[in-house]
Amino acid sequence: MFLQENTALTSILSVLLFPIYFQESFISFAWATGDPGWMLFTKRLLLLLPILAMLLGLWVSIAALLTAIFRHDRRSFVMSLLVTWWDLGKSIAYFWGGIFRFLILTAVALLGTIRILIQGIWSIIQNILFTPFRLLRAAGHSVVSSNVPWIAVLLTLFWCLIEATIFTYVTTPLVIDTFSNITGEVLAISFIRIPLFVFLFFIVLGSYAVLSTFVDAVKSKSISSIAGIVVIELVVIMVEVLFLYREFVDSLVPWFAQYSANFDISMTGILAISVFVWFGVRSLSWFLFAEYGTPTIMSVIHGKGLKTSESKVAEEIERVKAIDFSSDIIESIKQDTAWIQAKGEDLLAAFILPPLQVIAGALNFCSLLISGDHLFDLPFDSIGDIQRSQSLISELKQEGETLGGQTK
């Protein structure tokens, strides 16, 4: 009799505690001790959490079936237990599918990030390469559209450089001979040419300044100013003709004599030709560009500044800003930032939702045993479906108060 009772008790315990017979084997298989590294990682990743959740579900289900005897609505409770197992199965399926989804999203995010980096580097390279051309374009546009005659100013300065260069080479021998006679020493050409070039540059530029002042005096119809400027202009003509243009024409005399027989020219003829050359050069350069370039240069030298409208200045500032950061680049940066943020949220959701699905499915067994209802609504579609712990506790308290009121 005792043996029969012992056998019956053993059978009942074997039925109630049946997970004991295989849970150790399942856990050992999922833990994969002694397996190769890749297999160990794969088993622990794919099998360990689902097996632990299933074992927890089995033990809680046994306890839940035992309590079903004392529950009021047994049929509904048993159906809820079956639904809980169904949710756990879906959670495990979501867990395995979520791992592959996370890998795919990671690959897509990496490729997209690499694409954005390449495009960003290429944009920087393009900006570095094409910035000089953009600056030239902006400078050209500002020169063309500006009310300041920059082209005339540049041509005036360039022409002064040309004249100074020509007269430097022409008058260098005369200057060397003059200083040698004064000092008794032979001076080097390189020592003379640089200061002579600077001196002649300012002489030529001053000649245009006197001519500009003479034109202004004629426009103002001031007789005294006109008379004074005429005297100064005559002195300027004498100085330039005697010391610059005379030397230039005199250096051309051997060339004239080479192509004409018995060529002879007096000093008066040389001076007349020099005056004619001076008048021709000054007239051509004055009416072409110096008439507009010289007043601007004089305004800068006198510290009067350049007359530019505020709208032009604002346009130039906006144009320089547009060279550095165009609206297209800023809009592209905004779009890339939004894309990276969205992909980061997707990756975060794909990383944490799959294991949480399984954990939530296992916890639903415990909540079903204690309160007769599920704690989580599965599956989780987004991170927003995961409630905060405080919200869950508040809901549980409200449900407990409701159940307590109904019992009373």
C-alpha cells in the first residue's frame, strides 16, 4: 500500500515538475560550452534568451494551472494562458527576425553614412578647388557692376608701370653717368634701376594727377585756378619732355638713321617730336581710361574714400557669404542630419525591441499568474510602445483598486 501511494505521488510530481527533465539539457545546449567560437556566439545569441523564456513560461504555467482550480472564471483564465503562449511564440519569432533586421539596417546605415561622408568630402574638395574661380567671378561681377571705375584705375596704374619701366631702361645710362660724374664712382645698374623705377612711377602718376586737376579747373571755369594749373602743366611738360621723352626719342634716332640716307636731326626737332609723343600718349591714355581712373586714385590718396552705395555694399557682403555657404549645401546638410537621426532611432529600436519582446512575453506569464491579465501588449512595433515603469505601476495600482472595489 505504501509503495502504491509512493508511486502515485512520484507520478504526480513527475507530471508537475516535468521541466526538470530537460531544462538542464536545453540550457547546456544554448550555453554551448566547448563549441567553436562562432557556434557558441550564434547559440547564445539566438537560443539562450528564448529557451530561458520558455522554461519560465512552463514553470509559471504549471503554477497557473494549479491555481485555476480555485479561480472563478477558469475557462477565460485558461484561454488567457494559451494566448500568453501564443504571444511568447510571436515574441521569439520577432526576436529572430529582429536580429536580421538589425543587421540589414546596420548595413544600410553604414552605406548611407559612407555615402554622406564621401559627398561631404567631395563638396569640401569642390569648394576648395572652385573657391578661387568663385572669388574671381565675384570680383569680376563687383568690378563690372560697381559705380567705382576699377577697370580704369587698374589700367591707369598699369600704364604708369609701363611708362616707368620704359623710361627706367632708357634713362638708366644717363642717370649712371650723372651720378658717376658727381661722385666719381661707377654705380651698379641694379643699384640704380629700382629707386629710379619708383621715382619715375610717381612722376608719371603725378603727371596724370596734374592733368586731372587741370580738367577739373576748366570744368569749374575758375580763371585763377586755370592759370595756375596751366603754368604747372607747362613745367610738367618741360620736365617730362627734357628728361624722359627726349631720351626716348633720342634712343630711336639710330634706328631712323639706319633706314634713311644722310639722316640728321637737330635738338629742336628731337624736342618737337618729344612734345608730339608726350601729347599723343597723354591724350590717348587720358581719354581711354585715365580720365576716370586718376580721380579715383587721387581720392584714395587724399583719404576721401570711395563713394559706394549701401545697397552695393550689402550685395557684396551677401555675395561673399554665398561663396562660402550656399543654400543648397545648407539644405543638404539638414537633410543628411535628419536622415542620420531617423536611422539612429531605427537602429536603436531594432537593437532593443527584439530581446524586450521575449522578456515581455515571459513577464506576461508572471502577471497572468498574479493578476489574471497581461502586463504588456505584444508585439512592440516601436520604442513608443514601451511604457515607462512609473506608468506601468500606476496602471497596476488602478487595476488593483478597481478589482478591490468590485470584490467589496
